[in-house]
Amino acid sequence: MKKIGVLAVVMAMAFLFVGVVQAEMYVEGYIGGSMASSTGQSISVRDLQPGPAFNSIYHYKNSGSFDPTVLGGVKLGTWFVKEGFAGLGYPDWMKYFGFYTDFSFQRLYNRDNRLSGTELAGVAGTPIGFAATEAGFVKIEGTVATWAFMFTGRYGFFPDSEVPFGRLQPYVGVGPAIMFTSMKPKLHTRGIGTFNGVQTLGMDPGNQGSTDIALAVDAGVRYMALKNVSFDLSFKYRYAQPNYTFNGQNGPDFVPAKFTMSPALNLYSFQLGVAYHF
């Protein structure tokens, strides 16, 4: 169902741009810095060893955040000016509105953040629970590529003969996005409540990807330095909550295990772009 929704969004946006000719269009490249608020995620580890004698379930919490990183991307957009596109003639008030598609890419890196957690161990069929506030550490590396479809509004200041709409153009935009993410976590935890003392557990299961519908919000100000060249200072917000399932081996006894992650990605960025208008 998720893939069908993604395909529907892509087809709708592609149709919107069919026949876009002789309009107030632009292409822009930008670069900036990105940061993220707390990931606020839970990590659940389940041993897969067979039999009722012993089967542990670990529930961890990680409130760490991703490190600041560099973000880059491109935009392709148009404003609904009177000339229109595809031979359509828009009313004059439509010049305040437009649409652009935006593709950006950034890396993710989460330093060793502390985990709190609980363990529910089935020993001879009897569940025994343990808890700890210092349950270990998690390290995450990953990437985020976002394809956003933005519906925008603008206003113009300081009009002149070369740029009748105004050289200074603040704008806001909102729309859906498709977020492609990958995560490569490493868990280093301690066996909570083990019977033979503190036991180090480690899982390095490799890389997993996820494709999700996301929310995209932009705000910025564009300055038309020339009739066909502008500078764009903007702010971006992206939100999605992907889900991952990893398979690995838990503990020094290499017990087969799997664990799940569902980080809440609240991504903020500021960037500077240069656009060519045609």
C-alpha cells in the first residue's frame, strides 16, 4: 500500500509538469547545513533461539540526536504567471502562487548515545523482568534523500522595469515528500540482570533502507540580482518516521536475534542557493 501511495504522488507531480513551456520557470542548486532534534526512538531486541528454556526480549530507549551535517540539492519550479504554461492563461492574481519539486541529500551520523532499557527473560517458562538506566550505547550511520513536491506562495518588494514583480520575494511552501533513508546501527549493550554478572552484548547487522511519505515545509527569501539570476536563502523542515528490522547475533554466545528501530526524523536545515530563471 505504501508503494502504491508513493507511485501515485510521483505520477501526479509528473503530470503537473507536462508541457511546462514559456512560463516563469527556474532551476536552482543549493547547499547548506542540516541538524536534527531528538530521534526519540525505541529499539526492541528479541533472541530467536528455539525452546522455552530461555528466550530474552530487550526494550531500549534512545533519546539522542544526529550530528549536524551538510545538505545539498536542486529545485525545479514555476510560478503561475499570466502567460501560464501548456497554453493556459492564468488570472493575474495567480502570479503569487507556484510549485516546485525539490531533491536533497544528506548523511546521518549518531554518536554513541546511551540506552536505557528493560529485559524480560523467559527462564523455564517463567518471565523475570529487569530494568536499567545504563543499558549500553548505540551508534548509527545513514543517509537521507528527500524528493519534495512544494506548493508555494510569494510576495514581491522593490519592483522595477527589469523585474516587475519585485526583486525581493519572500515565500513559503508546504507539500508531501518521498523520503529514502538508510540506517546502519551498531548496538553495544549490557545484559540486564544476567545471572553471571555484567555481560557485554553487541550487534552489527549491516544496512537497511526504507521509503516513506514525509511532510515538507519551506520558508525563504529570494533576491533577483538579475532578470534571470537570483539568490535564495531558505529554511527547510522534513518529518518522517521510517521503520527498520535487522537480523544479527546477540551476545558472546552468538545467539540469533533480530531488532527493530523506528526513529522519528525531525530534520531542519538552512541553505543558500543560486537559480537561473527562464
